Amino acid sequence: MSISRRRLLLAGAAGIFARPTGRAGTAAPKLIELSPRPADLEMPVEELIDQITPTDSFFVRCHTYTPEVKLADWKLTIDGLVEKPRSFTLADLKKLPRTELEGVLECAGNGRSFYEPHMSGAQWRFGGVGNARWAGVRLRDVLREVGLKPEATQLRLDGADVPLGKMPDFQRTLAVSKGLDADTLLAWEMNGQPLTPEHGFPLRVVAPGWAGDSWVKWLQHIEVIDHEFEGFWMKTAYRHPSHPVAPGATVDAKDMIPVTDLNVKSVIAAPGEWAKPGLVAVQGVAWSNGSAIAKVELSDDAGKTWRTAKLTGSATKYGFRPWSYGWKATEGQHTLISRATDAAGRTQPMQEEWNPSGYLWNVAQPKSVLISAQAPTAAAASNAAGVSVPEAYKAACMSCHDDHMMRQQRLTRAQWEKEIDKMTGWGADVKAADRPAIVDYLAGQFKP
């Protein structure tokens, strides 16, 4: 198996650029800020050790600014193809049978930065994922209160978040079959406490086994419908090819399907990029899409040989499974790789299945580790600015967010052209006369 230099560099960078300030029971780690507003915050890979992710360490993904929801004014309305349309307060929902579930929430784009060829989007590495204990009510119990009509097939979910500029409202659908699954929840608690505003207060969908785009936050409306929803976030966004495609290929829209299930996956959290010779604890977590983790294997020679790691913690259908391995490390540069297998027999691949949106990355993770008696000297890098920012760029690109999103992209000129086309489709006001200056600035400042 060949491992590209870029993949190894990126794997190392996840540890170099963000250091946690403490483990469980100490100060919370500083989340990696991909974007401050809207908030895209990634957990440092070193924290992916515990079975349950503390709420203040949990990644945050937002397409819009976090809404301020006042519980006294909030209600959940369910209408459409139902026998008894109704609005529920949180107190109403809490009268129904309470249930709890441990489940992994993972952004569909987690791992996007590792795809080759590279693509645009939030450049998540490892930490766009977390595992929490969710509490609330089964969605099917709420649906029984309103009575679904026989022709109902989809549940259109809408939160209290407000679109930015001309951005389409973030609305997703669940198939009625998923909504009626006993494990699909409407949750008001996360790890024993009310949801935080960033994580969806007062109510969010928990769709275990599915990617985070279906876990709609700040939920306030469910419309029951009998057809595929044509909204932007279902018909255009969060879609991937229905079959394997060549890296870099353009995929026809008719061959794209909505993102649903997660893939089997594991992450190496420890050691870091350096360790002393001797017995080294290699640790991490693994998870899948609704099938418990059966095995995690570790290689210390870039995939030539494999050894079985020890599964720790408890086995759950949807949650993290911690694992560890005692590695007898000798001097030199080594490439560790972990790969997980779930109870359904699915194993992490060694090569990526590329897709144009960068969704559902689950390639077995290589991690470069230097074993040496002395720690390497860290080198600091700097990037001088001094380039004037075009007013057209400020008006078109920074009206909804700051330039954190652009700085992380590192795209070619052709890719920036496509990105401007995409953002214009999302509602960005890019005037034809201003476009060349915007492209020049982006291609010059944020290049590979």
C-alpha cells in the first residue's frame, strides 16, 4: 500500500496546530477554529480517546449564525399529512416516555482535507465528530400523537436558524421509515444537561447511524409530505455519487444521492508526532453506522503487517468504541495505521473512494511518529500579508462570514472559479464586472 506524502503531512498537522489544555477532568481543550461565524469548530485529534465526548470538547458545525431561541416562545409544530396537526411545548414533549441513547454525531465532511484531488469546503480533518449521551423522546412517539396519513413518505425538518443573505433555508428530510425507527430521537439533553445553543437548544433531531446533516438543530417545524423534497439542501447539497467515480471526475446530478449512513471508521489519538523508545500506548476510538465495532487492527510498518488492538469501554450500536495497543517502539520514523471492522463485516478501506463533495471519508488512518530519545525542535512558520483586499471581495464574500473559510481552502485558480459559481448559486452577490478581481485575489492569496 502506498501512502502519499500529503496524507502524512495532513495527519501530522492535525496534532501540530492544536494542542489540548487537558484530559477528562481538567480544562477543556481549545477547539480548532475553522470558522468563528458561522461556527465551525473541530476537536483536536488527541481528544478522541474517551468513549463519551465532553460537551465543551464537542465539535460544532453551523451553516448560519446560532439563533437565540427563548424557551417561553418556542414550540414544535407538526403538520402536513397528519390527522391532528399540533404544536408542542417542551413541557408537552416531556410528558411522553423519556429515552436515552449513546450515539456518534459526525459531520458528513469530516476528513475532507485528506481527499486527493483536493476540493473546496470546510477542511475538516479528524475532529468533526463526537459521541454523546442523548436524551429526549422517540420521534415515533411524537408522530403517533398527530397520526400519520397513509400516503406520508418524508418528514421535512426545519430549525429556528435564519439563512444568511440569499442562502436557502436549511431544511432536510428524513424518510418516514427512519423517523419511525425506535432509535431516532428528538433530544433536549446532551450528556445529562440541556442542549447548549451551539448544539441545538432547545430541541434537535438525533438520527443515529446517519451523518450530521440529518441531525437538524433548533427544531421547530416538521411537515409531513408524500414526495421527495426539492429544497436546496436535499436536491443539491449533501449529495454524493451513487457509484464509484474516478478521482477528479465531474458527476452528473442525476447520479448523486443524499448522504445518509456513516461508514466504519477509526482514529489514532495517541501518541503524538513524537515518543520515546520503549512501550508506547497507542489509543483511539472506532465507530460505525449502526453496527458495533468488532475489531480494530494496528500496523506499525505502513500496512505490511497487522496486530489486533484491545477493545476497551463498552460495546454500543451507535457509539464510540475505545481501543488501545501496547507498541514496542524502536528508534526511527514509523507509520502507524489503524483500521476497524464492524459486526456486519465492513472494514475500513486502504484507498479512498473519491467523491466531488468530500463526504464520508473513512480511509484507514496513517500517522507518522518519530521515536527518539530527544524531542524534535519545533519550527515556527509565518505568513506575511500586505496585499490589499478588493472591496468587491469584501462585499460578495464576507457579508455572511469572515475569511477563515477562504484561508483554509488552498485551491487552484480553476477550483476558485468553480467555487464562485457555487457560492453565486447559493445567493452570493457576485457582479460580473467584479468577478475577475475576486478570482485574482482568491487565486493569489489562497493557493495550494
